[in-house]
Amino acid sequence: MIISKYSASGNDFVIFSANEKKERSKTAKILCDRHEGIGADGLIVLLPSREYDFEWQFYNSDGSTASMCGNGSRACAHYAFVNNIAPEKMRFLTGAGVINAKINKDVAEVELTKPKKLAEPFDKFGFTWHMYDTGVPHLITLVNDCDTFNLDIAQKIRYNYNANVNFMTIKNGNELFVRTYERGVEGETLACGTGMAAAFFTAFSIGLLPSKATVLPKSKEPLFLSIKGERILFKGRVKFIFTANLNKELDEICS
């Protein structure tokens, strides 16, 4: 089996293509292990599709599945293009719905699914929370400084609401800084695409950001988000890290 390693804003992924759709939770846990595997936040498998350019399976590093991953969608779009699976403008199917994407050299832009408001703002653990689904559910709170990100609170409220948790700060009128605790990884990641989208949409909805903004996650790699009708455009660079052949033992386990 040939696999590729990608990074998108600090979110890293193992990606490969296959002809068969099957359960791959064990494969995800093995390949994403940072000590005895490749090491990644998630596993993405591209599968043939009759209606779209391809379909994906997405797994978190703990083997759980996720309907959507913003940075993962950008990474796999680039992978699909350079491996001649899809043209530079493509459509592919995720658990959250159809994603439109386009590639321009090392920049990938995706059109995320329509955001869904899951709850009215509420107070808990000393913060005011907003809740949106931008492919997966997210809790978002506005703080004066993202350094106030509290891992213990994020972990507790993640389990209370089965959602990812985002702390956001707005600077200079159109810059948004976001730190995210991701379920499935069960810790803070360097970036979360759907989390940045949820934070951006929250700030836009309450009048704190214009319809276009620069968003910086913990990795400090800038992303560019904008509103297109009822959807969010999400653009930024992706990094191809390497391609490798799995050894015989891993290949037999993961195939």
C-alpha cells in the first residue's frame, strides 16, 4: 500500500486511495499513532464514486469516524488532483454532504456545507457559548486573548455536548485567532478547519467580522474565509510531506 502524508495549517493526515469501502478504524489507529505508525490527526481514504469525482472515508486518530474535516478536505483535494483522481475543480462526497473544491498550485479552496445553528447562546464554566455545525458540531466562545484557552474546561464541555470546542479572539477588525479542542483526537490540535469556519461564522453572524476575514489557528498559518450565499469558502496552503510504501506487516494489517 502506498500512502501519502499531508499537512494543512498544522492538521496532518495520512491519505491513500482504495477500491473497496470497508471499516478502517483499526487502520486509522495504527497509521495515526505518532510512536509506532506514521503519525497524524486523521486518516482519509479516497474511494471511487459514480456521481462525483470521488467519495471519502474520514477517521480521527482514535479510530472514530467524522462526517467532515475542513483541513482534511483541502488536503485530500490536493492529493486527488496530483494523483489524477480528480481535475483541479472537483466535487466529492463526505458524510456531511457534497464538497466543491479547487486547486491552484499548493493552495486548496473548499466550499463547506451550509452552517447549522444548533443552540442559542448559553453560559457555562464562566464563558458564553455559541453552537454551530459546519460539518461537525462546534462550541465557540469569544475571549479577549486565546492564551486563556482552558484545556480542562474544553475537555469537560466537549463531553457535555459531544462537540469540538473553540476559543476565538478578534484583532484588527478582520483577523480571527482560534484555538480548538478536537474530539476524536481528544486534545488541542494546531488547527481545525471546521472549527475555524464555525468561529468565523459565529463572529460574522453577531456582527463582529465582515464577510471576508483572515483566520489564524494555533499553527499561525493564515487561512482565508468568506461567505458565499449560505456557504463558507475556506482557502489556504496545503503541504505535501511524503509518500511511502508500508512495510509488509503494516500492509497486511491495513489492506
